[in-house]
Amino acid sequence: KLMQLVTPPEEPQYTGDEKSRAEVNKKLGVNLPEDYFELLKIYGAGQFCGWVNVFSPFIGADEPGWYLNLYDNIKDERRNYTYSQKSYASIKAMFKNAPTVKYYEEKQFAESGAAGEGYPFDFYPKEGGLIPWGNCEEAAVLYWKMNEGKWTIVVYGEDEYYYEYDMTMTEFLYDLLSKQITNPLFEDIFSGGELSSPSFVRLKDQEGIA
């Protein structure tokens, strides 16, 4: 369905092959979802609708687009998530007896449409921990989470609210780009009408990429 919505490039980049995909799983110690490798095989490295990046383990650290390297983003987001966990716990403890703060927090949470708040999940390499697979530039990070034997999606925006989706990565991308996922987070991200004509731009064709 995603291919019908968004035309793949004729010559995708950084797609990997069967051997290199097996090496990724071995290096991580986790068998990543098959649809992830299929998406990289068909689209390669690039960006959907000018916002949505999918990380690739096949981009070298010294190559253009290195910032989309899967391994580097796992390290970076682990550090960011751990810091957010500690900061959130400290702030909650500081204002736990402040009813006014609690009222506005509950009101803001209700308006967010989020599944929950805070940072209750473990992070890779802990078993079942979050693994980042993409982002919406700096506005949101997209994660996998192993849930009862299958991969599901968790999304964090710029605050402590998170959104959960019981679907695969490619199902999520299709629903997001076809406007079937609606919440304040994505409404803000795509407020410029980027979803009116879903597109994919290869990494090498993006402005500023050699």
C-alpha cells in the first residue's frame, strides 16, 4: 500500500543486501522487523514528505547523510531518553504536592491526545527496550517496541507525552502519510500541507547533500 501512495525512487540508495541485513541483526543482537529491511530495499535512504526520515544501518559514518545512520541514532537517542527519564522524575518529585501544577498538567495531557506521559519504557539493549528507527526532523522520534512477541510503534514529540500504535513500521508510515493518524503532534508537524501529495526524496537528491 505504501508503494501505491508514495512512488519509490528508480535507484534507491543504501539498501543493503541479504548478507548485510543479517549482519545488522547479529550486531544488534535483535532481529529487526522484516518490513524495515524491505522498505530500505525499495526506497533506500531518504525522506518522506520533507519531514519523515528513516534511519539506515548502511550509511557510513563518513558519508553524506551520516546523521541518518541507525547505530549512531540508537546511541544518541539512548542518551537523550535516559536524560529525559531522570529529569522527568526529578520534576515530578519537585511538584508532587502542587495542585495547581497538577491541574494544568492533566489538562494539557488531555488535550495532547497522547497514550501516556513520562518515560516508562526500557531502552535498547535491555530486552523489549525502545529502538529508534526514524524521526520527523527534530519534532518527533519514532521507535519500535517489542510488545507481547510483536513489534509496535511508540512516538515521542518534544515533550514528555508519548503515542502508541499497534502496527508495523510500514503500516504506520502509510497511515501517517495518508492522514489516517491524526493527533495534535502530527497536525503541528504537517501544518504546511506536506501530506497533500506524499513524496519521497533520496538522500543524494536532498538540498545540501553531496
